[in-house]
Amino acid sequence: MLLIVASSVTIALDTPSLDPHSRLGVAIRYLDYAFTGAFTLEALLKIITFGFAFTGKHAYIRSGWNVLDFLIVLVGFALTAIQVAGKDGSNLQMLRVLRTLRALRPLRAASRYEGLRVVVNALFAVIPAMMNVALVCVLFYVIFAILSVNLFKGKLYSCVDADSGERLDPEYLLAPGQTLTRQWCEAGSVTVTNSAHTAALNVTLPEYNISTAWVNQRATFDHVGAALLTLFQVATLELWVDITFSAVDATAEGQQPLWNHNPAVALFFVAFIVVGSFFVLNLFVGVTLDKFSEMQTAQTASSVFMTAQQQSWVDVQKLLLRTAMQLRPPRPEGPRWKERLYDCVTHDAFDHFILAAVLVNVVFMATVHAGMSSAWQGIMSYSNLTFTLIFVLEAGAKMAAFGYHSYFRERWTAFDFFVVLISAVSVALDFSNTKNLSFMPALRVLRVVRIFRLIPRMKGLQRLFMTLVHSLPSLVNVGGMMLLLFFVYAVIGMNLFGGIMYGSYLTRHANFNNFPNAMLTLMRMLTGESWDGIMQDCMVTHGCVLLLSDTVSPATGAPLAAGSYLDPGDPALAGLPEEAVDNQCAISPAAAVIYFPTFVILCSFILLNLIIAVILENMVVSETDEELPVSKSMIRQFVDVWSSVDPAATGFIHASRLPLVIGALDPPLGTRTEGKMDRSAVQSVILSVDIPIHENNTVTFIETLHALSGRVAGTELPDIEEQWLFERFSRRLPGGGALFPKYTAAHFHAALHVQAAVRGFMARHRLRGMMRTLAGGKARAAAWRQRVTAGQQQEGQQQQGQQQQQQGQQVRAHVQVQASAQLDPIREDVGKEEGKGA
């Protein structure tokens, strides 16, 4: 592969104008010898190993890539033989053709790079369908070509001023009633006196001579081959208006065209564009897209024996396999200001405010224009300062709330920080005294990347962006193949058309004189810009030999001025030394006829359509994913909800938190209705699915998502598909987890229900015992109160008897002491019982 790259570099450096005797020319020649030897050795080793042709299907020459390699080796040997022979090959047609074939060397890279091989295989798969389109195209084109030959053959010739090349108008050259014919024009030099124009003005002009030439248009309909080429140019919609006007001005064969002679002819070209361009050429687009879609379907379809529901369930599971957890910065546990800051920057209102700021900032950036007033420039400067300050505060707040590690771990926030940093530097320089820094315009341009901040905040835009991201691998492959073809065509173009005389479209900006110019010219042609004009300039075979110095023709004796252009077959060139002339003629018009249309067909019609097919295919896949029973948006919601309970993206949560996940999901995955969680519905979902329980009573991300999705879209699958999916889901399980756990989340939550019921029963039993104890304490307290009341009544009676009887102080004192001794323990017991009852 390294040798292929190195040899391709040497081919690109070997321009037509390179002196073969210069140091670079000699180095390239010897390197070419070395590369030829290395490629020959490779071919010999493969032939010895696999055999050449008759050793089975693995024989060397039975591989298309090996045929290409062998052809390149033969070309290298032939070119080396001519150069070693000592011939001056700079003007040899054979040597130029062989140098052109060297451009095939880079194609060897396609056989060694898997991505390019995929594109080549896709191209070969498309070619059979393209042949059918080509047959339809040829059929219509031949019909229109035959019609055009009958309508316009020989009628596009015109008489021009031989000095300026402008078409002559008979009204200014001939008398009234005369017709400018081919015989009049081929006289070479005519004398002009009065004309129809001067007669109408009633004026007389002095006689003057004019040199004339009878020339044809470069795009003609003189025979079917020329008509097919011209119609192909019209079908690509490049310079077709000029061809149409030439046909409209045509009069008769051998007569000068007249301005707007037959406007109805334009309908012929309009009809051909409708049929040959809008219909036939667009068949290429349709066939390419259809064939590519068939290939994708054949590649992704697992079995033709599955029902639509089974295929849908398989597609859902493949979508689950591509789903990854979202890492969310955890909420800080302190201090309080950081917790509030976290709640602020993660609130939806904060995102809406930043989105509005970005949109308004984009509007302000779009108002920049030339000739702005100083007042508006001031407004722009302060608005940019304001928005930059807002974005700086946003970045600072998120850094403080999330922490540096969590902040820069997210790609979009890291991108936001880069944009903020560029904006801050730009604003600082704007308000400083350094105004003439060379990189200031670049910094101002980089402010435009703020627009990309809209992508993560707008779901539709993010969806399109992700479609483009998912298309990148295929686009890289197709782009690599296109770059390879560009390289090959650039090298071929340098060898075929390098040094050709400039014309109307082949100019110092668009030419094949060196490799960079050739690549840029091909890029211009890829867009369709005047490719046929460049082709016609590369077909020049007359008036293209440039005289480099003043000299005298040895053959005719005529003086020849430097800077003059002569025909290659002009007798005056005979005997002139090679260093006196510069042949800027094309090798052959046929080379341009083959080179340019094949490039347009391969690159513009096929490879560009493959790029369109890749993007459309990914958009269709994205839309199809949204139409599945479990769509991408549902899965994104699950990822968001899971990240709220597992912010560190460990892939595990405790089974007791599973209701939080299911209750926060919208149906059909979850049970949330009107923004609320239905607990009974959550329990019903948990009991209806099998979510395995792992160590420490945890459930995993992928198993939970798969179980909930299976509840919606699950169905029986063929054993082969079931085994294939089982193997891939097993790889997603966390390390160390059992593939077949003993218990599920349903068992866990059923156990929770049983445990809750037992605990409720025990609590009620203890409550009844406490109530009975409380009731007994109240009864004992009432009995003691009765005893106290009886004692008090007895004491009152004794006091009354003491007053009535007055029989002696000793008897009364004795009765009081006894009553007091009996009441003290009773009071103590009553107080204790009342305390227990309370």
C-alpha cells in the first residue's frame, strides 16, 4: 500500500511540462523503474503461489484485481523499454499513451482497502441495471439524433471575420436581396461597398476589404455521432441555450445563419430536454437509488420466512443493541448554593433561555453587511459582548454545578466551551487597541460556529445531524472512491490535455497543465459547470502551433512572427527546429470525446447519486425506526429517565427504584398519565415482565429496556434469530452477571407485597394489645377512685361524729391517724395506674 501511494505521488509530479533531464525528472524516472520492479516481484510471487490461469478458481489471472495489477506491470515494462531505448519520448504518441495508462496504478489501492472494495462491488452491482437504462437512453437519443441530423446537418456553418472570429451579418455586407453563401465566404478576402444597411440609411461608405472564413459550430448535427454527443451536452443542461440559438438561426445548407430565423426550432430542444434529461437521465438516479436500496435490504434482511410482526420485533431489538446509557452529572450534595445552581442550570427554562439567546445572536450575526454605519457597528460590538457574557456565565455556572470532570466529559458542553473561549478572545481583542492582527478575521468567522449550539437543543435538527453522522462511514467510502477516480482522471488529463492552447473555457484557471489545476478543473466539471466547453477547447486541432521566436520558414521563405499560431500541417512549419515552436494541439478529438463524457457519467451520474442514496437510505432508516412499535423517541425517553436515577451510568439501579422508572415513562413502555404515576398500573407492568434480579437486588439497563420493549412488541422468533439476538444481548450484560438469574423484579416486588402484608398484620396485633392494656388500666383507676371516694366519705363521717360526740380528743386523733395511714398507699397506686393508662 505504501508503494502504491508513493508511486501515485510520483505520477502526480510528472507533469507534461517537466524537463526529463532535470533533477526531479531523473529522480521520477528512476523511482518509476523501482516501482515497476516491486510490482513485478509482487506479481511473480502471486503467480508462483496461486498459478497463472489453469490452477483453479484461485488462479492469479482469474481475479479481476490481479488482471488490473498485471496490466499495470505490462505498461510499466513497455514504458521502461521505450525510455531505456534512449528515444526522446516527449513527442511520441505511443509514449504519451503509455504514460496515460500509468494513471491506473492508484486503482490498486481499491483492492487493498475494504471500504473502497465495498463501493466498487456496489458499482458493479449497479452496472447491470444501468445497462438497461443505457439501452432506453440510446433508443431515445438515436431517435432525436436522426431527427436533428435531418433538421440541422450542414446548417450550422457560418461566415466569420477571420481576424476577430465574429459572425458576419449579411445586412451590413451585401446589397439588398443578396444572400451570403459559402462560395462568397470561401473567397478568403472580399471587398465591401454598399450594403442593405447603408441603403436604408441612404449613405455611402468607402470600399474596404474583409478576411472571411467559413467555419462550423463546435457542437454540430452533421452526422449521427456528432448529434449524439451534442444531444448529450444538451441533456446535461450545460450550454444548451447556445446550441439552441445556433439551431434557431440556421437557414439552409451553404447559407449564412440569420438572427432568430426560425424560433419554432427551440421546441425541438425543449422536447428533448423533457425526454432526454428530465426523464431518461433521471432514470439513472432512480435506478441507482433502487438498486442501492435492494442491496441494503438484502444485507439487512435476516430471513424471508418471518412475519411482519417478527421482523418488527427483530428491528426493535437491533435498535436496542445500538442504545447506550447517558451519563448525567450528579447533583452535588453541598454546599447549598451549588445545589441551587445545579437545579437552575438543569431546569428546562434555563435551556430555553440559552436557546433564545443563541437564536437572537444568530439574527444579529446575519445583519453584518458592507458599509455598516458606525452606530450599527457599535450596536453589533456591544451585542456580541452581551451574548458572549451570557455564554461565559452559562459555561461558568455549569462548571461550578457539574464539576470540571463532568463538564468536559460531555462532548456538546466541551464544544460550547470551545465556542465561548473563541468568542471571549475575539471580544477581548475587539475592545483592545490591537486592531490589525492577521488572525482577527478568522476569529470573527469562528463566531459563526455558535449556530451549531442549536443542534443539541432542537430535536428535529439533532435528528438530521445524527442522520448525517450515521451516513459518514458510507460517505467516506464513496468519497474515497470518488477521490481515487479524480486522481486517475487528473493524471490522464495531464497526459492528454496538458499544454493545450487556451480557449474560451480552457483558461489559466481551468486547465490540465499540472496536478492541482487538473483536480480543480475536474471539481468544476463535477458540478456540471461548462464541462462541454472545456471538452470542445480540448479538441482543438487547427491554429494551435505557437511560434516561440521570430524566424523565417525554411520551406516557404516567409517570415514568421513570434506569438503567431499556425495549423499543424502548415507548410511553413516544415524544417523549423522543435525549440522554435510549441505544439499546443490536442492529440486527437476522440480522446476528449471519450474522456469527458465518461467522467461525467461515472462521477456526476453514478457516484454523486450513490452519495444521495446513502443519505436517503439513512433518512429512511431513521424514519422507519420512528415507526417501529418501540420507536427511537421512546428509547430516548427511557435513557433520559434512567439517567435521572442512575446519573453515573453504572447500568444498575436497585429493584425498589424500578417503579420510579416505569411510572415516569409514557405509554406504551410506561404508565405515566397526565404527568402522574399510577402505582397500581406500575405494579401490573412489573408483574407482567421478566426483569432479572442481579447481585444486591439490582436490575440492569439493557435487560429492563428489553423487557419493557418485549411487553410492547415481543413475539416468538425463529430459533436462528433468537440465538443470534441472544448472543449479542449477552455481550451487553455487565461482567459477572448470570445469564439466567434465579429471581426477577416481579419476585422482588411480590416479596415486598408479602413483607408489607406481614408487617401490617404484626403492627395491627401489637396495636390491639396496647389497646387492651390501656382499657385495663382505666378500669383499675376507676376502682381506686371509688375507694378513695369511700375513704373520703368515711373521714367526713368521723369528723361529724367527733363534733357531735365530743367524747375526748384521744379517740378522734386515733381515728384520723388510721384513716390517713389507709389513704396514702391508695393514692400512690392510683397515680401509677393513671400514668400507665396515659
